[in-house]
Amino acid sequence: MNALAIKRGASRHSAYDLRNPLGDHQETHTLAVLVDNEAGVLARVIGLFSGRGYNIDSLTVAETDHEGHRSRITIVTTGTPAVIEQIKAQLGRMVPVHEVHDLTVEGPAVERELALIKVAGTGERRVEAMRLADVFRARVVDTTLESFVFEITGAPEKVDAFVSLMRPLGVVDVARTGVAAIARGADGILASRPMP
């Protein structure tokens, strides 16, 4: 129990959030980092995390501005508020990094993940797997007489729930892309650059 008796998980958007910003509770944050698309940049960013013992829960990277040779790295990480602030500050000081945005605190954001789940089973298990896939709006992208490969897209929590319900039905393999996230509204990381 903390000194102010504030329930853990109280909204970070509340005007009355009195939790100590340097407290010891763990938070998960989604960071969007705009970097130069050049050799070694991803290794440097990952080296920053591994060198200081920070964990990366999810990592996705792709070129988003071909003409400007810029890539966007989306990192989901967990740490205390002080650690998260330190990560953002250290990322911002790196030479190939142009912008660092904490999508968790900057306002509403959309987070999605794609997963492929292979489920092996016959008979009643096969029917139940199809029923669950329909509920979660997962698509069958490959099938044999003894297995399915489902494709599901959604928030990471939705993917987690689908995988956990499929496990008793015979999950053989799972491949996940990691989180892709973008802020809601008209503003964005590339808004200052005219798009072609």
C-alpha cells in the first residue's frame, strides 16, 4: 500500500493523479521513434536497451518515408516512470534519432498486432477452433485435413486472449509481428514533411 492510498492503475490522465512520478510501480509504454534509415541504427537502439538492462516487450521497424530515408521504430517497454523517462531521454540524444514520442502519455493511440496461429486437431476440436475464430474475427489463411493457420489482427490483449483460448485446442505454433501504433487525430510524426 502506498503512502497516499491511491489505487494502482489509477488513470494517468486524471488531473488528480498524485502518484509519485519516481515511484516503484511498473508501467508499460509504447514509444514511436523516428530514425534515419541507415545501417546499424537498429543495433544502436537495441544496444541502448540491453546495455542498461531495459526490457523490450515488442519491437517493430519499417521504413515510413522513402524519400527522406526515415524509418519508424515502435518499441513497447516496461519500467518505472523514472526508467521510462530515462529511456526517452537517452533515445532522444542518439544521433540518428529525429523524434521520440511516448504514445502512452501523449493522448489516444491505436495499437494493433498481427499474429499467425497454427492449430492442429480433428473432429470436435476442429469445429471449436473454427467457432472461436469466428468470434474473434480471425481468418483461416491455410488449412489441411489436420490443421488450420489463423490470421488475427487487433490489440495485443485480443491476440493474447485468442491464443490462450486456442491452446487447449492444439496450438502448434504462434508467430506475432509485434505492436504497430499510431496516435489518433490529425497530428503525426511525419506531419511536418509534405507527403508525395
